[in-house]
Amino acid sequence: MSIDKLPDFATDPTASKGTDNLNLPLGFPSRIRPARQWFNYLFNATFLKINEVIDKKLDNSATVKVSGAVNGSAVFDGSSTANISVSANTDALRVVTGNNYTITYDDARRIAIIEMSLWTNDSVVNQTTGDNGRSNCRVATFALPITLKKRMSSSIKLSEEGATAEYFLEAMEWLVNVMYDGYRGTSAQTQLCARFSRWTGMNDEPITAKAIVVGIF
């Protein structure tokens, strides 16, 4: 919607304001007629300030942008409705590699996929601690390389890659459960807490463990 500016009022620089007997907090005394010059000054200052607001807010053009999962923009000057046409954000994924992890960032959707190496060519027993004295149950907590706002999913995979034992001799002999946020005081935003339960076998051959965590960053 278009708004017209107010007309100029009493712009003559020689105009003066009549402030005789004026107390700013109380205004003019009763039964005293304010001077004509004062009203000229008052209306002039008010009109100028209103026009200044109109100039800054409506006459100047501004660009309205949308970003994230979609991209789009439109120019808005207050004179009509701004229609924004959007298109899907197809920006490439960003990959960051660290010492024992790789993080794939989807910046448009604020999603991070963390792939972590927990250990290579070592036994579950060496990498975990006993769970309440039960010999067939182990626990471990691993630090995430970044802090997530919300963990969406997580898993730990055991394999024979980089190890000396075949998969069926050790990696398949463990059941792995990643625990929920707050389990034993751990935080799902910064940690990965897991319980390893041996369901078959009795030897502790070296294996490799990797984790995949998906979350909002």
C-alpha cells in the first residue's frame, strides 16, 4: 500500500518559536494563548519527522531474501505486494575430515552426518569396561567431534576390516546398542554411549568398530 508524504509546513528558516512562559513538562500556563510561532515550529518539526520515517521505510527499496532449504528474493518498497519465487537449494554438501572422523554437512538443512572410527584391530574388552560385573556385557562412551543441537540417529558397526580375525569369528558375536540421551549421565549432543553384549563365542579377537551419527547442528 502506498503512503503519501505530508506537505512541507513552515519551512522558512526565519520562523521562530514562541516559548514564552512555556514549562516543557506542564505545557503552556492556563489561559495563555500559545504564540503562532510556536505552532509553526511544532507542525514543521512533526511533519519533517513523519516524512523522514516515510523516506526511510517506504520510498527506499529493500531486498527480501529467503534461504535454507529453498532460495529466493524480491524487491520491496512498500508500494505493492512483494511476490517471492523460490527454488530448491542444491548447494553441494560440505565435507570436513579430522583425525579419526569425517563429517558431511548439509548446510541448507542444518544436518550433519558423522562417521567415526572408534578403534581398529583391538578387542571389545580392551576398548570398553565391565557393566555391573556382568562378564558378557560391556559399556563405553565416545566423544563426538562436534556438538549437535539434536541427535537424530546413531549406530555402531563391528567388522573385520583392518583386523586379524574374520568377521564371523568375533565381529558377529557381539550385539551393540547405542543408548538414549541422558543414559548414565551422558549427553547425546556430545557423546555416544553404547552397550556391547556377547551373545556367542568366548574368545576376544581384535576387530574394528565404526560409528555413524546423524544430527542437527
